[in-house]
Amino acid sequence: MSVLIFIDIAEGNVKKASLEALTYGAKVAEQLGTTAEGVVLGTAKDDLSSLGKYGVKKIHHVNNPSLDHLDAQAYTKAIAEVAGKTGAKVIVFSNNVDGKSVAPRLSAKLKAGLVSGAVALPDTSNGFIVKKNVFSGKAFANIALNTDVKIIALNPNAYKTTAGDGTAEVVSTDIAVDAPKVKVTAVNKVSGEVPLTEAEIVVSAGRGMKGPENWGIVEDLAKALHAATACSRPVADAHWRPHNEHVGQTGTAIAPTLYIAIGISGAIQHLAGVNRSKVIVVINKDPEAPFFKAADYGIVGDAFEVVPKMTEAIKKIKG
Amino acid sequence: MKILVCISKTPDTTAKIAFTANNTKFDTNGVQWIINPYDEWYSLVRAIELKEADASIVIHLVTVGAADADPIIRKALALGGDEAIRVNADSHDSFYIASQIAEVAKQGGYDLIFTGKETIDYNGSSIGGMVAELLDMPYVSLATKFELGGTKATVTREIEGGEEVCEVNLPLVVSCQKGVAEQRIPNMRGIMAARTKPLKAVEPTSVDALTGIANFELPPAKAGVKLISPDNVEELVRLLKEEAKVI
Ligand SMILES: Cc1cc2nc3c(=O)[nH]c(=O)nc-3n(C[C@H](O)[C@H](O)[C@H](O)COP(=O)(O)OP(=O)(O)OC[C@H]3O[C@@H](n4cnc5c(N)ncnc54)[C@H](O)[C@@H]3O)c2cc1C
């Protein structure tokens, strides 16, 4: 018996969301009195044994370059095989891009109950119950998993990474891997940019910015904070910003520690995608803007004056 | 070429979220129902666009739900699609629903199956992946662009911090999000035509759900906003650093 954690790699490096999944999985293993093991698919540049500091004892590395790009079918088969070998009873994913693609397939393959979007450790006092987000962040559901093998996909930024001591034993696992049917022909990564779903801080702006030519001050603030940038739906619809920046009920749902909303009214559909943020700051010239009701800190003022001042103040404290 | 578009009925985005029966059931009192926006705006519209480019394409819609889902599926048919299938069952969990859709798909022999990236009520993002596994088809999730060239699809999908382009042969399951298509409003002709399009109810196959909902919870209310003067932006930054400790 073990808890198996899928460790997700991008260009050879372990993703931040996977470190959260590792920390979480190690904690679940402790809860169940068993050990945590990890599985890595494809080429890895990072030193995998160092992942032991997140509490994982052993890492199964399927070091096969045909797994360098996500193919849900091939990944599912490989993980199922490793899960079988290790007698995994709980399999943990991050509910990120790879997790959303692979965890449901694995659930169907193993007939293992799946909780996607988990936000807390399982409650094992009476059965096995995992809390997840529902209704786009407006509520939680406690999901009972009754199957022998259970799968949890942990929401990014829902569980804090903690590192201790320890190294993991890395074992090369030679299993038959299917040739991927999904052939990746181009990768367009905005380099140097913080991925929105992994970002600790997100600076977001809405129609109050008046036009795409005014985004400079938003980007400057984001840069000063090492933050990702986001926007409201009408801004993406008008092509002022790329559609992958659209957050909300019908865009990306995020849960950063700090969300700064500039010139966004705070419509219910917008809030649905950002209300899991730990701290919300709203800058809006209208004191009646609904967003203030969901905010922790607010400034009623003109974004074109407030935002540059804020960037200056942050640069000052950061030195 | 046959395309199956999965349609889910969800509460309107402004619906009040409340629970009954000791917090075990969603309170549907006064709730307006809509087509799940991801299903409507992206997967359904993209399927319709493909058919507009190639009239030989046949589009079927599928939903798993009781008879009260019929207005939703008619609304979807008003946008486009040739016929609809409703699997007459209350939904249990994602695996149950995916198994029903997979059964319909097996009977119909589809080349392409579209789902939305998730539903806005249960936020599972699992149906597409499960259906693909049950049918042993490739799966591309979180698509932002979808092009068809003969029996090959070129799909752009989201990755952390960007996008990647991939090529896959049909048959294929794809989950769609923003970028794949633009929202459309049904017109009068579509609404009239939808009335006579076939909507077939079929009985579910027997499948055990893998999960159950123990209960629901609402998040704790926010303490209230602390307002800072626009002439004192330094104070906001100080509070974020020293009080909230987030920068
Ligand atoms: C089914 C459905 C789904 C939706 N999904 C989403 C979603 O996922 N995400 C989303 O964002 N929206 C979504 N919407 C749209 C949503 O209802 C709002 O229309 C949208 O969020 C408003 O965007 P906004 O706040 O940028 O613009 P507006 O509502 O126009 O607000 C602009 C704000 O900027 C302020 N402002 C103007 N000038 C300044 C200035 N100089 N300085 C400071 N403040 C200024 C104004 O006071 C105002 O509050 C959805 C709507 C529907 C019907």
C-alpha cells in the first residue's frame, strides 16, 4: 500500500503545483500510516532525489522521451502500471493542466473515485471524505470516496508547500510505453512570465483601463511584484488582452495569495473565478463598485493615478 | 463525419447558491437554468462552424438528465445541431454521466466528441477524459483552437504559461474553452427549427457511481473592506506587507 503522487514536469523541470501535490500526498500518507511515492514521466533535468524533502520516499522515473509531452492516453497507461506495482491506494495529482487531462482517464480506467479540485486533506475519521470547490468557488462539497483506490486532484495554491530534510530513492522504471497519439508540433510559451494558475500574486485589470494602450501601468505593477497579469471577460472579448488572461466563472479560476483588481466592477461572474484569493485589493473610482464588498483592502480612486504610485511604493520597499 | 457535443444544464451564473435537506442538496428554488457556458459558447458553436464549412457533417447533442433538461437541449438545438439524445437519468457522479455518454457514443460511432472544459456547477473537468478512456480514444483537454483537416485535427491547448499546438488523428475527444469559438445568439429561424428537430430519450445503462456527495458548505463571509485614501498609497503597501503579509 502507498500514496502515489504524479509529479508533473515541464521542459525537464518540476512544476510548482507538483510540489504542492507532493507535500499534500506525503501528508495523506502520514494520515494513513503508509509511505508516499512519486511518479515522473519523461525526461527530467531536475535532481529528482531532492524531492525527498517534500516527504516522498521513492520516485519511480519512467525515463522515456516519448512521454516528454502530455498524451493523456499514454500517461494514464504508464501511471496505472506504476500504481499497480506500488499497490497505490491513493493517487494524488495537481488539478492543473496535466492533472485535468490525466486524472479523469485514470479514474475511469481503474474505476477509482475521483475528487477534482480538492482544497483540503481528506477526513478519514468516518470513511474517506475530501472537500472540493463547487459552484465556481461559491461553495464547497464534501465528497465521499467509496472505492478501493482513490484519486485526488488538488487545486493549485490550495495547499502550502513545506520542505524538510530527506532525499528520495530514484528508481528507473522500465515499462512499455505507447507511442503518443497526440503529436505536439509547437510550444508557444511566453518566457519569463509567471503562469497565471501558479502565480502567488495576480494583477488584474478591467474595462476601467479604457483601452489596451493603457496596460503599461498594469504591467509595471505586475513586474514590480513578480506577479502574473489577468483581465476581466469584456477586456479579453474586445481583444485588448489575450484570452488566456480572462479570469472568472467562464475563464480561468485562480486562487493566488494576493489579487489586485484595477478598474473591474466585480460582477458575480468575475468574482466566481477569483474569490478563492487569500487577500483581495480593489482599486476603483466608483465607491459603489460591487467588488469592494468582496475586498480586503480598497482604494476609491483613479487607477491612472493610484497604480503608478503603488508601483513606486513597492519598488521602494523592495529596494 | 459525425460529431457528438455534450451538453450540460447548469444554474445561471447569477443564481443564488444555497442548500437544503441538511446541506445535502442544492436548493433549486427560483434558480434559472442555462446551457453550461463552455458547452454552449465553445464546443457547440465550434461544431456548428465545422458543419457550416462542410455540410456533410452531422451533429448530435447528448445530455444526461431528467425531462426537465429538455428545454435546455431545445435551446442548444436552436443554435444548431441535427438531433439530440437525452439519457433519462438523474446525474450521480462524473463517472456515471461519462459512462452514459460513452454508451451513446458507442451506439452512434462518432469521429469527434466535444465537451466544455468543465461545468460551472461541479467544476469537475472530468467528463471528457473519462469518456475518452471508456472509448479508448485520444483526449486533448483545454483546447483554445480547433481545426479539422480530413481525418486529422490540429488543436491548440493551454499549458502553464502558454499554449501548444498538437496534431491528432480522429476519432478524438476534445474539451473546449475560450478561444475555440465566439458566443452566438440563437435567431428566430433556429428557434423555430429546433421545435421539430428529433429529441430522443433513451434509458440509462446500469453503472455504479464511484463517489457521493456527503454535504455542502458555504464559505465564511469576508470581514469587510479596509479603505485607504488614494493620497496614501504607501499605507496600502505597508498594510499588504506588515498586516496581510502577502508581499
Ligand atoms: C454567463 C456570463 C458569464 C460571465 N463570465 C465572466 C467571467 O468569467 N469573467 C468576467 O470578468 N466577467 C464575466 N462575465 C461578465 C460580467 O458580468 C461583467 O460584465 C464583467 O466582469 C465586467 O467587466 P469589467 O469589470 O472589466 O467592466 P465594467 O463592468 O464596465 O467595469 C469597469 C469598472 O472600472 C471602473 N473604472 C472606470 N474608470 C476607472 C478609472 N479611471 N480608475 C478606476 N476605476 C475605473 C468603473 O467604476 C467600473 O467599476 C460574464 C457574464 C455572463 C452573463
